[in-house]
Amino acid sequence: MKRAGYYIFVAMSYTITLLPMWALHLLSDLLWPFFYHVVRYRRRVVETNLRNAFPEKSPEERKKITKRFYRHLTDMIVETLKAMHMSAEQIKKRFSVTDTSLADRFYSEGRDLVALCSHYNNWEWYSSMQLSSKHRAVAIYKPLKNKDFDRFLYKIRTRFGVWVTPMNHIVRDLVKCRSEKILTMSGFIADQTPPPDDNAFWTTFLNQDTGFYRGAEKVAIKYDMPVIFINIVKRKRGFYELEYSLISEHPREEEPNAIIARYAARLEEVIRAKPEYWLWSHRRWKHKRPEKK
């Protein structure tokens, strides 16, 4: 039964996303009130997260952010599925990198990169990163438990040449690329929630105790890879621009956790400026900071 539901979803998604983008955005205009009012998709999670992150804002202000978040969420869903049919030129116009000089400099120096990304704006269109990168774009991801949907998203994420690798394979794949003289830019969605037994880095983020994976920093230090921060700026509906900024040029010279701390601070600045574009439906704070022994 579950497999039948999956195939129906894929068939419907494939057919619907043959529509032009303007029509899909009209569909999104119908979907977001359904998600917000009828299904109430993770409404309690979203409202709790926003209340804890922005206690200084009034209930009316947080409600406005909530509604904007749901509108953006349904936009992102239709835009992600639309990538099944978009050409390389079409997605490059909508997901552009106007200044690649920072990454290009490290490429000319023969250095691999770590790119710290987040669940902000349409992160699924990172699948087109290879179209604008001299480095081999490698996306590190956590496989879904549902194998059918995992394969479905894998096909979308690899359409434009990005290599997708599970978190536990990144070191193996980096070693392989280095042996073949392939310079890589490894993209980590670094705002994910580490498990409670993980040796996470804890800090105050959006007014709350928050754990962060240390893996990206460890990889950067191990292979002396410069670390950049990638911010996705929404220019208008369905059009995004990527901004690169430097977090660390020489990771081995940094204090422990300095790179992740800098990432968390920069991401918080981005979220506070336009909070509706972050993934508030994620149960980001489901674990508590461990007590010191």
C-alpha cells in the first residue's frame, strides 16, 4: 500500500510540474492555506520554535512570520519538484552565483573547500551547484528512512552533476577524489540536529541551547580545507542568489569549535533578518544540552 502511494505521488508530481513556474506558484497560493489551516502541518512545532526563538516579538508578529513561512514552504515544494523538468539554463537563471571569486581563488591555489549551508530558502536547488562551480560539487546528506523517497530525491539532487554522498562516506570519497586530483567543494547542511549521544558542539542559537554537528569542522581541519558560508538570498519569487563569505582560510590554526561557532553566529544573523525563510517545521530543539560531568 505504501509503495502504491509512492508511485501515485511520483506520477502526480511529474505531471503537475510540467506546468510553467508561474502556474506552480498559483498552485502554491492554494496549498499554503491548506497546510496552515486545514492540515495544520506541524503548526505546533512551528509556533513553539518561533515563540522560543523570538520572545521579544508580539504574538501578532510571530503569526505573520508563521503564515509567511507556510507560503514559502509550499513555494519550495513546487520549486523542488519542478527541478525534474528544468534545463541547466533555466535553473541557472533562477539559482545564480553572481560572485564566485572566493571559491575560484581557492581552486586556483589547488585547495578543496568545505561549504557550510543551511535549511534556508530553497536549499534543494543546491542540486545545480555544479553548473557554477569549478570545484567538483559534493553534497553530504543523511539518507531518508523511506528508501523510495530517498531514491526519488537522489535523482532530483544529482540531475545537474552534483555528487551526493552519505555523511558516513565523506572521508572515503574525499580520499578517492584527492587520489584522482579532483578538487572538491563539500557542502554540509550544517544546521541539522545531532543525536543526543553525539559529541556535539553546544552554543546559544536563536535564544536557545542548540547542538551542532562537529563533522564539517573535523573534515576541514583534517584536510586543511578552507571553509566558506553560503547564504541563499531570495531576490523575488522563484529567483535566488547565492552569496559566498569566508569562515576560515586556515582551519588548522583555529581554536576548537571556532569554525562551527562562527557558522552558527552568521546563520543566526541571516535568520533574524528574514526569519520566514528558515525551516521552522524542523524539530530542531528536541534534545537538551548534556549536563557537565
